[in-house]
Amino acid sequence: MIKRTPGWQRRLAVYLGTVARSPFAFGSQDCALFAAGAVEAMTGTDLAASYRGRYTTLRGGLRIMRRDGFADHIAFFGHHLPDRDGPPQPGDLAVVPTDDGPALGVVQGDQIYVTSPGGLALVPLGDAPRFLRV
């Protein structure tokens, strides 16, 4: 079971600051790797270590996920993290619908950090139908 370690709030804040201006790019700064980086900052466990740098397109990333037995990145994270019962907490992952399918973001108060072409962006907490507990 993955657990947050003492000092996770500071490490998460540092991580978010580090990637804040990093533009979206499959295989290096997409929603799955962004979420995995947040989980690593809070827990010390990099769920995506074996995926980093192995794909450059959505199709390529999904192909690797399917080869490993997951329908997509949401199923992968759902395998490792339980659904949040009750209100989401800071640092939890959020599943956010987009025009390209579901994406992952990181809960911070009543907002969710998500990746975007210009770096991190915010969407309202109410936009997410599902949350994963970190």
C-alpha cells in the first residue's frame, strides 16, 4: 500500500512549482506522468518509472499500458490507488474529462492542477467525477 510520508505537503508544493511552466508533452509531461510525479513527491514511490521516456504520443502510451494489462492510464492508477470515499483531500488525484478522453490532475483545495500546453492550469473541483486517494 502506498502511503504519504511526513513532509509530503512541502515536497508536493516544490514539485508543483518545478513543473508549473513545463508544457504538456507526451512521454515527459503528460497527465499520467504529472500525476505519477505528484504521487512520488508525496510517497517516494514512482508508479511510472518504467514508462517515462518510452512513448511520445497518446497512442504509444496507451499501447504500452494495454501491453501491461491496463485499458488506459486511469485503469493503471486505479489499480494502484483506491477510490476516495468522501470529499477529496489535497494531493488526491482527480479524473477530469477532456475532449481527448479522461485526464488526471492533482487536487489542491477547491481546484485541480492539470497539465496544459502552457504549463499547469486549474479546473474546478466539481469538474471531476472521480478521485483517487493518495
